[in-house]
Amino acid sequence: MSWRGWAAAATTAAVVAAAVTLGVARWAESRYERAFAFRMAATTAAYLAAVTPPPPAPPPPRRARPTRRARPARPAGPPQQPPPPARGSAEYYLPQMLTLARALRTLPGWTSEVEVYYGTAPLADATAPPLAPDDLERLAREGGRWRNGVALVALRDRGGREVVGAVAVRPRSVPRGPLPGGMGFALPAALVAVGGAAAIAFRQRSLRRGGYVAAALLLAVAAYADVRSAARRSTDRWLTDTRRLLQEAATRLPPPRSRVAIEDLTGLVRDAELLPGEPGESAPRRVDVDGKRRAVVSVLIGPGRWLELRTVAAEAYTTGWLFVLLACALLGPVAILGLRWAERTPRRQRRETTIAWGFLAPAGLHLAVFSLAPVLFAIYLSVHRWGRGSVEPVRPFVGLTNFAAALRDPLTWIALRNTALYSLYVPVSVALALAVAVALRAWCRGWGLGLLRTAFLLPYVLSVVAVGLVWQRIYQSGSLGLGTTDWLSSPTTALLALMLLSLWAHVGGQMVVFLAGLQRIPQAYLDAARIDGASAWQRFWRITFPLLRPVTLFVLATGIISAFQVFTYVYVLTRGGPLPDHSTEVLVHRVYQTAWGSQEFGAAGALSLLFFLLLLVLTVTQVRLLGKQVEHA
């Protein structure tokens, strides 16, 4: 490759890295914009539900006045009952909701376009397309949807049970940065980075001088500044627009209200705090409340009556984006270093390396997609708030909060205790497997050994779910001769029942490993010991067991790791154990229950990482012990 070709390739790599960084930054900004739209739609829906009156009751029917000549006819049946209440008394008065929906578009300083749907029909803009019938069903299940740049949030009845419509919010475009034209810092920094890379490449300079690396770091910092600005802007826009809604609600709440109370307005801002306040600036500001950063705005709801609206400042949880943008921006220097290596490496060595990586690529891609990506996603979950009932597309960065909550949860320690107790079956199963393997090796030959080995291995290779269901029936019927009490229903015996099942299922697999180890022991050692007068126990203890030490430690290590990962038996037999004791609650089931039972995915990610660290410590300790024993065996 000529130096001009290398320079062009290096410039192209810098352009690609800058484009990726700009794309990630823009994607992050759009997520905060969507978060504002969803939050504003939910607040608007709460505002409409609070200020829209119910339909007026129908007037009672008027009775005809009898004339003087004709006497009124006496009704033949029972007295007439009063009419039932109106069917729509729990819903909203449509003419008033239509007025409110159109009034939202004329609020001064309002930064969004709002459309209100009653059923599937639009109210504010009659020419707008209606919603599809399945949109309301999906909103009832999911709470919110993002479609074509619009945030849709369900509008429910006064009881909050049924979805009667939807609120759609489309954010209006606002300047993204302080530079001319509302431009952010990332694009100029990207131009500087690409220009620096091109100058270095075409002048045949080295990256060691740090010019392009510094420009790449500047690009990452500039992109992060834009993301942080977008997060702050989303919070400020919500505070400003919500202040307008609170002021409108203070004058529009249905009577009887001589003076609006704070409790009447709290339902509009369920994910924020509304407190009595003092006169303050109209612009949102940042204050420290109990050591936490909060965004605050003052709200005037009446003569001399001020409230203070507080919410979490979104920019306080954007640190994770800095690391992502740094990784994207540094792709350029890494690619240029790779191109420099390709330029200086002989063609034959470069070809061999390329072929080697070509063979490794499928396995590496599989490992990255199905192993590395889930681990990275679990790390992302563990440091973000991602829980039940959130319709925001942006999950705030919370640092180590999920880890602290997982460690404070008493069920975590109960699960750890039960897992440790459950793993105690492993030494027993290893001892039984070794004894069975030695007995089969000594007493069985030919087809008899193969038949017995297959019989012992069969429980290990059977379906785990099928084995669990069979043993569940055995325990419930008392077929083991241990009484008619269901072992799985007692907190004192449920974990022991799981240990007996695991012991029966795993002995066969461990026995096969021991048989393979016994076949590697030279028969001459045992014959020499027999000639010297050693008994069967002495031959086992002095010759067989020392030579089987590496196999024994391997079976013990893998058995303990497998025991700490038990899930299927617990889920099939006990579903985590009888309440309230959680006698069979183990670590993997706790992770599953936290994620899919409580739908606290952030806490589940933190718990899974803590579990991973525990397994890593156990594995490293056992591998080191195994290595030493193998070395001295």
C-alpha cells in the first residue's frame, strides 16, 4: 500500500469514527427528547383528567299536568323508579375537553404540539387521522407508545381502570446548542478531529505525538456536552410546560373549590414533588436537596400563593454516555494504528494474520453476540433505573444504587444461604460417585460394566423438567416411605428434598468421569501393591485416590459451580419455596424473580453481576487449587 493510499484509508477511518460518535450522540439526544415527550404526555393526560368535568346529568322527565275535566289515570303498576345515573358519569364532558385540548395549543411558552383523542377520534384537529382500534388496546397494556415522532400515552377514566382515549405530544424543535444556528459542539469538534487525522496521515506523522488522539478525545467531550445539554433541556422543558399546566389547573379545577389546595395539584406531577414555596425566578434552576441534585421551578397559582416544583435533574445521570462516546471516538486512533501495522507488516505475514482472523471471526462473533453482549447489557441494566411502570425510553443512570439495594435486601442473603446449603450435596455425590466407579471397575467387566454405566448415567442425561415433575409426584404421594407429608410444602424439608433429587441425578455423570480417571491408572501399580501384601483399602488410599486427586478436584469444582447455578429444579418443584420462609429460594431464582416477577430489571442486573463475581471468585480459587494439585500429583 502506498503512503497516499494509507493516508486516504486513515482519513476514512477518522471520518467513520466521527460519524459513529455523532450518530451515538444524536441518538442519545433523541432519547432525552422522547423522554420529555412521554413525560409531558403523561402530565397532560393527568391535567385533562383533573380539570374536565363529568357529563351533566340528564334533566328529569316532565309530567303532563291534568286538566280540570279529566281526572288523571291511576297507574296500574308499581310506582315508577327514578331514572338510573347517566352511563357516562364516570367519564368526561366532551365539549369541555375539546375546549381544553384546543386551549393547550395557545398557552404562552408551550413547547409541544398536543392532540387529544377520545376513543380513536381526534378532538383538537378534526382533520387529523384517527387512531387504529388496536392502539388503545396496546396503550392499555403498555401505557405508552412512540410512533412517527409522537409520544402516545393512555387517557383513562376517572377511576383509572379503562382507557377511554389517548394524549399525543410532539416536541417542537428547539436550539441544540449556543453556537450560531442552534448547533451543538459535536459537529465542529468532529470536523477538527477529521482534519487533524488527515493532516497527520498525509504528512506521514506518527500518532505518538498525540495530535489526533487529543482531537478524538475533544470530540468525545464535545459530544458528551451536547448529550448533557439535551438531558438538561428535557428537564427544563418539562418544568416550564408543567408550570403552565399547574397554573391553568389552579383556575380550571371543577367546583366546589374556593381555594385550590396542593393535594388537588399533586396528581398532575406524580413523578415529581410539589411543595409550598417562595417567590422565585421564572427560569428553572438547580439546587441540592439532601445531597441530591434537583431541578426546581417556582409556580404562582394565586395571589401571593407560590409552589415549588422539584424533579430529578436528568443531566446528573449522564455519566455513562461519556464512556460510550469515548469508546466511539477512540475507534479512529485504533483503526489508524491497525492501518499503520498493515502498512509496515510484510504481505505474507499480513495474509496469514488475515486468514487466521477470518477463521476466528465466526466463533468470535458468536461469542460477542451471545456472551459478551448480554454481559454488557446486564452491566447497563445494573447502573440504570429500569423498573415496573416506566414508559420513559430513557432510564436514568443511578450508579451503584441497585447494588446497594440488592445487598440490603434480606431475600438476597436468604438465597445465598440456601444456595450454600444446597451445594453441600456435592461432596456427598462426589464420594458416592467415586465409590460406585471403584466398585464397577473392580467387579464388572465387559458388557456388564457398560450396562451398569448406562443405567447410572441415564438420570444425568434425562430432561431436567421431566425429572423434576416425576420427583414432584413422588414427594407429594409419599412413595419414598418417608411418611405421607409432602416434603415440598414444609420449610424444613423442601431444601433437603431438592438435595436428594440432585444427588440422584448427578451421581451418574460424576461416576463416568471417575471411570475415565480410573482407566488411566496403570494396573501395574495395583499389582505391585497386591504382591507387597497391601489390602484393598490400602491400595485405594495409597495408590488409587492420590492418582485420582486431579479428577476428584475437577468433579468437585464443576459440581459446586453447577450447584450455585441451580434453577430448573427449584422452579419446577417449589417455585422458590413455601412462603414466608423462602426455604428453597436460590440465587438464580432470585435474579429471575426480581426481573420477571417484580419487573425490576436494574436490580436484577445488579444481582446477576454480584452473583457472577461470587462465581468468579469460587472458580478462580478452585482452578488455582486444582492447578497446584495437578502439578504435585
